[in-house]
Amino acid sequence: MTISTETGHRAGVAYEAPAPARRVRGRLWFTIVAVLMALLVGGLWGFNTFRDHMIAQFFANMHHPPIVVSAAEVKSEVLPHLLTGIGDVQAVHQVDVTTDVSGRVVKIMFEPGAHVKAGDPLVQLYDDPDLGDLASFEAQATAAKLALDRAKALAAREYGPQATVDQSQSVYDQALAGIAKTQAIISQKLIRAPFDGELGVRHVELGQFINAGAQIVTLTDLSQVYVNFTATEKDSALLKVGQTVRVAIDAYPNRTFVGKITTIEPQISTDTRNIRVQATLDNRDHALKPGMFATTTVVLPPLPPVLTVPETAADYTLYGDSVFLIKPEKGDDGKTKLVAERTFVRTGERINGRVVISGAVKPGDRVVAVGQLKLQGGAEVAISPDPLPPLAATPGPY
């Protein structure tokens, strides 16, 4: 008789473990893996949260160094009231020396560029025939004078008629008239300087035949000059005779010439709506030459005081003009710091490197003059000890 055991087979069939035991082991492994995953995810989340908190705390406690800028004060100034224009220089006395009569040049008595006095001889035209006519008229006048004297003596003794005296007087007068006419012709052939001045380039040669009206040389009096310029119809009411005019010339960039308004045109041009103004300037050193281009500045009565800052302090944007106003402010640590606040203003005239402003500023306020590009509103700043860049020395219109 054969007895079967549970060693591996039951009735010739292989033995298998019960199903409930396998399920228990699967759940156990799943639970372990889930716990491990939860611990891993929780650890990562906690690490990220801690890291973000520490980063935020670091940036919250981090102190940015102040931005170094240059500062300038808002000043209350009485600016000069100026009216600018453009014009040109004209000589008070300037002519082209010409001849009244035709003739041949026999003598040139000047050097080009020389200074001459009024009445100095310049050119002599050929006048020998005229000198001969003068001698003839003088001889006729002498004979006529003798005949007149004899006729008067005879008439006084009633030995001659009065008609003879009248006729002799007429002959004598004609001789004198011939002398005067000939002397005038001779004087026309000696060309003299009409006034003191500087001669220009010579336009004639010795022996040349010139016609009446031909240019011989230019003569210019440079002791005084006119500066003619124009002003708009709107500004015509501001102009008065006697006002000071400052003149700038391109040939002398570092020099200013000063004169007075002497003439204001009584009419306004209907084409340009401008008024013509003439100023007179002394020119003893002959620095100013006729024809020079001139920039004029009329000094008008001063305006009330205005607030000004350096031109570099004004920030011009599409949203408006502004300045960075430097204000003291207490920090979280209780210490006072300087903060730059953008303040919108209205800008006006610019002169001598400064610009007129108006708005929420007052005299004595400090504004950022150099370094605005590095700033944002509310930024902490430190004032640089370096001096500001030099301002422009030449006034200019807005």
C-alpha cells in the first residue's frame, strides 16, 4: 500500500502555494515603494521650498550700494533778456572812386591798401589842353578887365557912353566864366579821396584811357561800421533806439563786439513780416569788414527772477521734461539716506549752459546733474565730490 505525502505532488499533480499569501506580499512591496516615493517627493518639495525661502530672504536683506551722481542746486537768477538775430556788416562810408570825365591816366598817386585823408590826390588824367584853355581865358579876362576899367573911367568923366561900360563888363564876365568852367574841368581830371579811409585794389594802369564812371579804386572808412539785421514783427515792440547790441562774428569766435541801435526801419516788410534794424559799432582796430556775417543779440530790459539748473540736469522724454530731485529719507535701519525722485517740470529758455525750469522745485533744492542714465525713481544715491563739467560760455536762444 502506497502512502502519498505533500512534498511536492498530490496525486501526481505539482503543488502550488495558496493565492492569499501572494497578495499579501504584493501589497507589502507596493506599500514600501509608495512610502519611499512619498518621502522622496516630500523631501524634494521641502528642499525647493526652503531654497526659495532662503533666496527671497537673501534678496530682501541684500543692500544695494548707492549710485554715485553729481548734484547741482536749483538757483533763482535774473537772466538777461535777449533778442537774437542775424545780419551783416556794412561800412558807414564806402564808395567806388570813379571819374566824372573821360581821359588818359598820366599819373597814379596812391598805393593799393594805403590809408588816405580826405582831399588826397589819387589819379591825374591828361589835362594839358584844359590848362591851355585856362591860360587863354585868363588872358582874355585880363584884357577885358583893362577895357572895363577904361570904359568906367571915361564914363565917369562923361567922355564915353554907358553902353561901352556894359559891353566891357559882359566881355569880362564871359572871360571869368570861361576860367571857372575850365578850372572845374581841370579839377575833374584830378581825382581826390572824398573822405578818410582805406584804399582797395587798383583798377587802372598808367597810360590807360578810362571812360567817365569807370572804377578806379574802392575807398572804405572803417572807423565805424553798421550792422544791419532783422527782427520779427512780434518782437518789433521790444526794440528801441539806443539799446545795446552784442555782435558775434565767425572770424572772431572768442570776441564780442558791442554797439547801439541807431535806426529802426519805420516799415515792416509785407513779404517776410520782418523789420530792419541798424546798429552802429566803433571799429577803431578795423577788425570788422563790410560784408561779414554777423549774429546779433539785443539786450532787452531784464525779466523777473526765474529758477535755473544746469542743462545736463534736465531729462527730455516723450512723456515730458523732468529732473531727478535729491531728497533725504530714513531707511529701515533708522539712518538717513539720499534718494533720487523723478520730478516733472516745464523747461524754458537756455542760456550760458543753464535752463529755466518751473514746477515742484524751489531755490536750494538739489538735482542730479550727471548720472541720470543709471537712475530709476526712488534709487539711493551718493553725491560725487568731483566738480561738474564746465558750462557753455556763449549765450544762446532756446
